[in-house]
Amino acid sequence: MTEPIVETNQSKNKEWEPKIIAFLCNWCSYAGADLAGVSRIQYPPNIRIVRVPCSGRINAYFIIKSLIDGWDGVLVSGCHPGDCHYISGNLVARRRFAILKELLEFFGIEPGRVNFMWASAAEGERFAVLVRKATKIVKELGPNTKFQKEW
Amino acid sequence: MIMGLETENKEIENNLREIARGLLKEKKVDVIIGYEKGSLPLLSQPIIIDSEENVDKLIWNNLCYVNLAKYLVPRIPRFIDPEKGNLTVGVISKGCVGRALIHLASENKINLDEIKIIGIPCNGVVNRQRIEMEIGEKEILEVSVSDNNVIVKGKDFKKDFPFDEYMNELCKGCKIRKPPLISKYPDLCVGECEEYSNIADDFTDIEEFESKTPKEKWEFITDALSVCTRCYACREACPMCYCNLCFVDQNKPIWFGKTTDLPDIIVFHLIRAMHMAGRCVACGACSLVCPMGIDLNLINRKLEKIVKERFNFTSGLDPDTKPPMVDFKMEDAQEFMLEED
């Protein structure tokens, strides 16, 4: 039996770790995350996964509401363009994401807080690599305080 | 004596009345919506005309900032006959009103057979609030225009406001001053209209803002928006905001807070901007009605820039093109997506 590699980073030194909410599409990315899991590929435990039917389901409300609710980062993942289970859901979503990303940047909110990626059901390795990358980006930005209310 | 703004463009006004009279006489339209003198000197207000004798009430000057397309989506009851159904409406249109109507047609909100665009050339509207702010507490009794000056008179004062300076910011760089002419619908437009093809836009002001650091941008935006009282006047004036239930009024689920705390204000404007992408026709009505004088044009211009650069789209020029946000292309740019190194 292989020994589980448990990252004890958090318990050893109290370094701040971001919390990232990840919206994964049911057909590709969620299965990709599953594959990463069953293949025992390590990726940061910072993400909390929400399964959605399609990346086209993701409204800008979801992303901004997550930031308001205090998540340090948002990760959205769907099928590669052309591979969408619903033919074009991710292509329509891509236009929305482009506008949202540019607007956030324009408002002065660090664009790295919200990340978008494609990962198919066969790409467990890619999923892990990109989650690592997204976590690194958010970690460098620090805690999300812009949407905090002052009481 | 209270007087409205007297313009040197008597010619435009006369032409406009002539066209309106002709259309009503030949029964080409049932009603006409246009502008009339407001109840106060610096104001204009919409008027609905259904008979020839009232045509002389129509005016056209630099204070006519209301986007009349707002009255067609949804149709106000005045434009629906209980027996005949939808009436044919003639709309006095400057460039942005015409664009709004045509964009709404591309969203299937307006049937182009039921409207008539009466085009007029526009040279920009006055930013009334800035003038009022400068005058302060004193009462304005008379307003007139001469040699590109807006002259405001009161009981014991008289002040000149250069039109170029007190014009609405958005109007300064406007490229579509007359309503667009659609060759597919030859009966749609009367009056002064123009055919537009490729519109070269100058976004240097936006690029300048974009080059700031995130901290500077955030400070500027929060500073500008922090006075917002969430009265939603911008939403009410916008011809594109026609949802039955706006996202801010929704309470099942409550997406976003309804307070005037900074995060809630920012989110309201962020989402409002999201909804305007590829739809804003740059009429500037939202900024002109803002009681707090917030300039939303910066955000709207940014949207225009994104849509132009990414999707090569200018809203309100063709009723048969799909709006960019409901359309897609396989080869859309996706440089913002995360990729493996």
C-alpha cells in the first residue's frame, strides 16, 4: 500500500492559504477532476468544487457573488471549445468570460482572482497543473478584501 | 417670463414639423413621439402627437437628451389601440435614438414595420446638471443660445456657458449623429439619415485609463461611484433596460445586497455594465439623469471598446445582425484562459 502524501504545509507553519471556489462543468472538467483523483495526481486542496451542468450555465452573478461572499478566487472550467456536450455552451460562455475579465480589470479588481480554463475528461494531469497554477496566482494576490463590508 | 431654449437651428425645427405634419396627413403614422418645451427653462420633455394641430409643439434643441426608444420597449399603453392593436409610431430620432430602435429590433423587441424613424441631425446635448451645479441655488428664468454659447439668465445674473465645454462628454466624440439608414427597409427612415459602414472609433481616453495601476483604477472607480444612492435612474432612462424584473429587484434568490455600501454599489454597476455589453448605444441618458452626477460614460465607452476590438461590432447599425453576446464564433480570442506553461 502506498503511503498517502499529505501536505502538512498548513499545520506546520501558519501560512495563509487561499480558498478558491471552482465551477466545473459536469461533462468534462468534473470528470477531469475525478480522473486526477483516481490517478492520484496531487493538486492543491485549496479548491472547493461546485458541479454545474455546463460552463454556459455560469452566470456572471455566480462569480461576483462568490467574491462578495469572501472567496479569495474563482476558477471556472469547461470543455474545450468544440467539445461541449451541448454543442455551443462553452462558446457563448467564452464571450461572457472575456467581457467579465476585462471589466474586472477595468474596475481595478485584480484580474487573477477570476480564472478560466478548459480541461477535458481525459486530462487529469492538465487539470492538476492548471489548478496548481491558479492557486499560485491567487496566493500571490493575497486575501480578497475589496468586497468586504466595513461595519 | 419662462422661456425654453431658443436655438439658431430654426431650420431643423421647421423641417421636422413639416415632415411630422406630412406623415400624419398621409396616415403613414398614427402617433408621433418627440420633444416639447419642458416645464422649466433648462428642460425638455417628451410629447405624443396624434393630430396635425399639435405639430407646432414639437421642438428640437440641445436639451433634448431623453432617449425616446424607451417608450417603445415595452410599448406604453398610449401606443396600443384596443381595437387596432399596435399603432405605427413615428419617433423623432437623433443618432442614438435611431441606433437604440434598430438594436432593439435586432433583439426582436421592436417590429420595424410598426415604427418610423424621423431622422434629425444632432450636434450634441448640453450637460444640464453641470450648468445647474455651477449656478447653484439661484433660479434660472431664461435660457438662450447664441454663437455656440448657452446663455442662462436669472433675476440678477446672466452667465455664458460655452457649448463646446458644457456638452455631454459622450457627444464630443460621437460619430453617429444622424440615425442609420437601413437599405433593406426603405420605408423605415424619413428625414435626415445616413448610411454608415465601418466606424473608426478613437479610444485614447479609455486606453489612458487602462494604463493606470489596479490600485489607481480601483481608487478612481470607488471614488466616482461611492456617491451613488442606488436610485436606479440610470436603469429607468436606459432604452436597453427592459427586463420585467431587474436583477437588483430580485429577491428569490437575493443575488446582491440592496444597501448603498461600497461593495454593493460596485457590484450593481459591474453587473449593469455586463448587461450593457454589445448593447449600449452611447446615448448618455444614464449619466444625464443621474441625480448625483456620476459619469457612467467611462464604463460604457470601455464596453464599446471591448465589443469593437473583440467582436468587431457596433450596436444599432443593422437590425439583422445578431447581438454579440448571444452569438459566438469558434475562433473567438481566448488569450485570457489559463494555459499550461
